[in-house]
Amino acid sequence: MIPDAVFAESRPRAGRVLTSTAPESSAESHRMRFTLRQLEYFVAAGETGSVRHAAERVNISQPSVSAAIAHLEEVFGVQLFVRYHAQGLALTPAGERLLREARALLSHAEDISVIAGELADGIAGSIAIGFLVTLAPMLIPEVTRGFVARHDRVQLEVLEDHHAGLMERLRSGRLSAALTYDLDLPTEVAFERLASLPPYVLLRADHPLAGRDRLTLPDLADEPYVMLDLPQSREYFLGLFMQENVTPKVVARSAHTDVLRSLVAAGHGFGLANVRPRNRAALDGQPLAYVPLDNRYRPMVLGIATLKSPRTPRVVAAFQAFCRDAFGRDGVPGMADL
């Protein structure tokens, strides 16, 4: 939410008289006839598709949200929403365009407030960071603790999502940055590499192959395979099998890494992974072994995704700089070495 101090600047100052000797043009007639707060209410309604949900998001009454939308429609002379009694609100084409511009304006207003804070005392402001779900348990604790310790005036919001969800949130402006893989990146998203995560084989600790220094997929052709069944990850690992003309013997699938690790530890088969928890055991305590795959297999590339922009907010640049230091100094935060 934009600080009240920023909204205050958009209000006419007491005692100030504005005069004009020429008739107002259509563009001039719109000046100062809406506030940043009204735009914030409109953006909340546009993103949630509901006056009620918008009111809950910005912590204001529903009539205030409705009044802000009606005022903007009157000022601009266009219909911003189609109202449905049962289904809420749907943006018109004019509303879609205004939503994009309003997000940009509110973001810039936030930046002005942040810059003022930075001039007073270093990096400040708010930042929303997304983490890929499979990376989140290891990265979030160390990354957030380290960044907030370095920049204690920054308000940090964190969420986990699948890759497609992170990309959608970046494109809509609901995330400042995301820590994810370099897979299926939209053209408007920039990506900075932080680390390579080579694939490895996950085995029950007493498996006959657990003592090997390195394995290839042909070595595992006759072994039952427990698949990590997530978008991007699924296609990535199947692509490694195709590279070797090996058809995996899939005996189980799971979208949860903890379930995959438990199945492997129980002896159902082997798994493939890139993320390396330091605890080499399943949740039930059964031990696991990590065996690297041969280096001919392409690693996953982990990095920071941001929306392409001619100007990076200073708080985002500070997060990028912190990640470069954190990943370059001691490897990937929260992860074991192979």
C-alpha cells in the first residue's frame, strides 16, 4: 500500500489558489480530479474482480471502493467495469488499459516515498519476493534473514508458487522479483543467473548403487523410477532420459518433494532431483543417499527473475546485490554440497 505521505502530496494545499485565464482543455480538465488512493482502490477491484474483495485488500468499506470507481469513470468519461450481480466485476478494454497505467503510477509513487526514506537513512521501502515451491524450504529462511539483517528498514513480503504462477505475478506487478529456474521465461521477464544445480540421483541409503561416485541414466535403466511430477521439472527430467534413449520405468509420481523422498527411502525406486536438502533423510527418518549424475546432463539454472524495466527500484537492486553475495560466497543458501 502506498504510504499516506504520498497520497497527501496529491491533495490541494490549504490556502493555495489556482487560477487560469484560458479555457481548460479536455486533458487539463482531468488534472487533480482524482487521487492516488482512488487509483489504489480501482487497482484492487481490477485485480480481485470484486468490490468486496478489493475492500478487504485495502482495508476500507465497500461503498468507498464503489465511490472511487464511479468517480474515476465520471472523470475519464469511460466505463471501466462491467457489473455482474452474481459474478462481480469484469474490466472493459478501457479498464484494462487504465489498470496497467494505474499500476505503473502507483509503483512510481511508492518509489518516490522509498527514495525519500533512502535519502534520510539508506535503503527502505517494501518488496515482494516469490520463491519456486521446490526451492522455498531451503532458500526462504537464509535469504530472508540475511537480507533483512542487511537492510532492516525494508518491509519484505514472501510467497511460494509454481513457476507459471510466479511469472504471472511478476507480469501483473504483484511481485518485485522471483527466485526460480530459467525455464519458459516470458519475453518481458529478465533473468540473472545465480547458480547451477546439476541433477543427481536420490537413492535409499543401502541401495547397491548408493556407493558409486557418479551414475548415468543407462545405469538406472532397469531400476524403478519415482517421478517428481511438477511442470517444468517433469519435462526437464524426461528430457534427460530422452537424451540417452532410455525409457524410465515409472512406478510412482508425486508433486511433493517430501513424498518423493519418503517413497525413495522406503525402497520404491530411485528419484532425480536438483534441489539438495542438507538433511539426507526422509521425513520419517529413513536415510537417503545422493549420487551425482554424470556431468554430460544439463543442470538447472537458478536465478533472479524480474520484469524488464528501464529503471530498477533501489530496493530491488539491493535484493539483487544481496543475492549475488549470498550465492557467490558459500554456495546455494540452505543446500548441501554433492
